[in-house]
Amino acid sequence: MAKTKIAYFCQSCGFESAKWLGKCPSCQQWNTFVEEILEKTNTSIPNWKSSPAPSQRANKPVQVADITFTEEHRLLTPDKEFNRVLGGGIVAGSLVLIGGEPGIGKSTLMLQLALNMPNIKVLYVSGEESDKQIKMRAERLAPDFGESRIKSQESRGEFGKGCYVLTETSTQNIFKQIEELQPDLVVVDSIQTLYSAHIESTPGSVSQVRECTAELLRFAKESSTPVFLIGHITKDGMIAGPKILEHMVDTVLQFEGDRHHVYRILRTIKNRFGSASELGIYEMLGEGLREVSNPSEILLSQRDEPLSGITISATLEGMRPMLIETQALVSTSAYGTPQRTATGFDTKRMSMLLAVLEKRCGFRLGAKDVFLNITGGIRVEDPAIDLGLAAAIISSHEDIPIPFKTCFAGEIGLSGEIRAVNRVEQRIAEAQKLGFEQIFISKYNMPTAAKDKKRLDLSRYTIDVKPVGRIEEVFGLLFG
């Protein structure tokens, strides 16, 4: 009888140790090691196959010029937002991990995708819900992502015809059903509920999550079947399980939003087949998630009268230009230490902007409470909104409203200069499309010589573009 092997795993990063340690040498976290029992098995046999794999010859080094490459075929979904976040569609053999808070809508998003894939056989594996619960959720989901509802009993029979539901947690049984069904797409809800018979630890542990993900990864690569994994997150907002889980998969998506609001954001954290900074916006309705094709409309509030401290900034999320509303409130501090609070923006960068305004422009903000807010519940890291935030701060400080139909796109340097931003043409075009009359940009985005005329052509824009070089020029044009 083989001796039982015991190992200790860090619940934060997945580091394995032969003995218990108080502090993890990998992630430097304390009291994160737990004991897990491992079984010695022959891991050379792929767990998703019932028969041993044939012997493979060792690979030989090949020159890059001799490697033949064909463009991967992407499977388009009916959801344009989902296609954009994935980089243009689902790649065959890809392993995608979707994480998010409980109740945010991860299962709804993936079940909606499984029910609306045309002419595609989808296997939806659930380890958290029964088939009756999934049927109840599918009854209220519309086939066109919330645009229409199922009315007649005849149409209900056709709805979701290519979606198969399997309530199972054992990977061996799951792969057995996969061999019989031969699906074109597999959805697993969730990876923390699966367990493999080759590991004796409990489901959700570090070794189980890693082993089950490795089995699904081998299945996806060898069969060219895309697999979607739904993952839980910890109280710190990180995906539960070892950090190596995010390194193993091809794409990591974060589904986030406030449960008290109707809008949800699908953000790309990692993508081996596309941009890692794309963003998709959905609206949570009673019949499912509806894709929002123009996010600028929901990020801009409708105001009947001009208010101080509110500006519009042009930002980019991946390849998508968006206009967002930036709000600032400056008030006299009632205590000795002024408050500095930012929602959706970096607090340290806000402190830098306040220091520049006080040093370069002469505004006394040291004894003022400053509050910043990015509307819509999103977090922006684009430095191009610096100019809009600075204008909002001074507008609130002087209690002078910013003119309607005015937006900003510029980065502020420590010396008070307005630095150039990337892809300014897309920002100007988005502002013009939404009916704005003027936009402030950096003069360094303008052509400086005849050879630079391709850099920015203003003749094709009807919006009034105002190039500025320093922040004092902006305040002079706005407030006189």
C-alpha cells in the first residue's frame, strides 16, 4: 500500500511546502498554509481520457521563419460586447476564466451566452445549481440578450435547443459525458466546485482547483474546444484559488459593478488573443443582461441647468473612446486635516493635481476638503482626464460652472504643462458625434511641421478644437 503524501499549500498564492510555515516565502503572507492530502497516481495519463495517451516524440527546435502560421478562426457570439472584450470572438481551444462578486451576474451572463449560440452545441456544467434552478433562470432569459421575450409555447421549444445542462462536480464524470456529447463549447460553473479523484483534498482547495484547471486545459488544447470557467473571488477582490490559476488560462475577465445599480462592466485583465484593456458594459434587466452599445450615454448625466464642479473628459478603454462625467467638490475643511477622497480615480494622482494647482496656478487648496467622483461606477486610469479633473476642481472652488458642450482631453505635468495624449483623433470624433461644441487638447498633439501634418488633421472635424500648452491658458479661456 502506497504511503499517503501530505503537503502544505499557501491559500493566497499556491506555494507548496513539505512542512508548515508561518510566513509564505512567495507572497509574504502570514498564516496561509493549510494541510492537504495528496495521492500518488500516474499523472502521465490525461485525466480527461479513458485510455492512455500514445507516446509522443520529443519536440525539436525550429526556426521562427520556418513556423507555419494560419490565422485562428474565431467563433462570433450574438453579443457584440462579449466579442469586443475577447478580442474579436471566441478562439478555438481557448480557456477563459470569468471572475466576479457573488450575485453580480456571472452565471446569468454565461447561461445567456449558452442559450443564444446559433448552431452551436454547448454543454453547461453546473456544480452549484440543480437542473431545475437552471431551467427557471433560462425561462426568463430572452434569446436576443434582453431585446425580445419568448411569448409562445412553440417558440419555447426551439429556444435553447443547442444547450445541454449537466449537474456534476466530478471531472471524470464530466469528461465521460463530454466524450459522448462532443460539444462545441463548454461552460463550467464554477471551477471551485469541481474535484478530481486523483487528489484527495476537498473541493475548492488549492490542489483541487489547480488539478481540475489543468485537466480542463489539456482537454481544451487537445480537442480545440473553447472552455469558459466561472471563478469565485475572495474578500479582497482577487479570484479565489492559487495565483497560478490566472497564469494557466488564456484569458481572464472580471465581471464587476454595484449590485444597487443596473449597469455591469466586463473588463479584460489578461488576454493572449487580443487587447488586455477592453471594456464591455451591460444593463441588468429582469429578462437578463442587455448590451450597451454607446456607453457615453449612460456615463453622462442629463442636467437642466449648469452646475459648478462638473466637467466632461474624453477617455479610452482599450480601443473604445468614451466620454465620462467627472465631478469635484471643494469645501472649507471643518477639521485641522483636510479630507482627500476620490471615487474611481487614483488618490495619489489627485494629490499631485492639487499640488500643481496650488504651486503653478496660485489656488490655495491646502485647507480645503476635496472630493472627486467618476460617474457610472467605473474606475479610470487614463491620464488624459487630468485636465477635466483640474477644471472641475477650480470650477467648484470658484463656484463657476463650466460651459455646456465642453470636454477635455489632456495630461497635466508637474510643471503645469498640458502633455499630449494618444489617439486624440478618436477622442475628438467621439465628442463630435455626441454633439459637443469644443474640446481642449494639448498643443503638442498639433502638427509642428509640414512632415507632421498626418499627425492630426482638424479639417475633417466640425467641433472647435482648442489647443493649449499650459494649465493657466485653460483657466483663462474658461473663467476669464
